[in-house]
Amino acid sequence: MIPSVPPVAVSRPLLFGLLAVGAVVAVTASQPTASFAAGFACGAGSVFVLSFLKGSRSASSEEGGGEAR
């Protein structure tokens, strides 16, 4: 049976890895492959940043949403 893993704990390191691989390939490969890898790294990086923005927003709403002061 496959163990249960939270999606955020897996997706952020995966996105960071895709970003790093895309950046390295963009620097080291020839032109057609380099431009594709640069776009791939840009897309993975933007989703990586958006995952942090969405995660921090939901964490702040959970902290203050429970009690009325």
C-alpha cells in the first residue's frame, strides 16, 4: 500500500527541483533546448512562488479566524 503524504510537502520540493533542473539545462544546452528549458524553469518558478503565497494566506486565515475579540 502507498503511504499517505500531504500534497504541499511533496509539491514544493518537486517544483523547486524542476526549477533548478530547468535553469541548469537552460545554461548548458544548445539554443532550441535552452529556450524551452528557460520557459519551463520560469513556469515552475512562478508556480513555486504562488504556492508560498497561497500557503501563507491560508495559514494566516486559520490563525485569526477562530476567535472573536
